[in-house]
Amino acid sequence: MGGALTMALAGYWHDVYIGAVSVFFLLIMAQRFFGDASYAIIGPYIAEVWPNRLRASGMGFSYGISNLGKIIGPLGVALIVGSSNYVSPKITLEALFPALLFLAFWYGQTGLMFIILGFETKGRSIEEIDRSLKTPAVGGLASV
């Protein structure tokens, strides 16, 4: 959620400076911290939550689906800024905030899905997590 917030604020405050330092630059640096740091958590977490018999296929499927962002991101930005170049859209200063808001929306959606669908794996062995995935959940996925 930190990545979504800092990206949206970077677009909103793209022309603000603190002395000679661009607030846009500072917020993009903070956004990259949150965005890149999340990948240190996502990979091991996804490996834990797939049952043993599906772990390799599940990881491949997860990474394959995540590559849809390589299509949706540039295409969505191009449509928002009105560019005809869908692969590498050129963004004007007026279109910067809507473009970064679009990308922040997807960061937020990812965080929301982890909050809604995710479950705690801390302190549990991979075997214990696998056993709990085999038993039917009474109250949905969050109760696993």
C-alpha cells in the first residue's frame, strides 16, 4: 500500500520542490523502495501457499499471470494519456498525475488482494501449511 500511496503523491506533487530537491524524485525513490521490497516477500510467500503437489506449476502460473502487467501497464497508460504508441507512450506533464494514479491503482489492488485473500505463514513449517491447505476451509481462505 506504501507503493500505491507514494506513487499517487508523486504524480500529484510532480512540480513541488523543497529547496532544490524535487518532491517527485523523493516520492518516486520511496515508491521504488516499497515496490521493489515487496518482491522480496511475494516470491517466498507464493511458494509457501501452493500445496506441495502444485508448487512448481503454481509458481509458474503465478509468475506467468504477473507478466500480464507488462501488457496492461503500458497499454493502460497509453489509453489514459491519449497516446497512439501503446508500447512506449510519451507522457506530458499534464498527463503525469493520471498516469501515475493508474499505476498506483494496480499497486493498491495487489495490496488489497493480499489483505483479503492472504493468510499468515509466519512460524509455520511448509508441511503444516500444506496440511492446512488440504483441509477444507470453513470460513473461506482467510481462515486457513
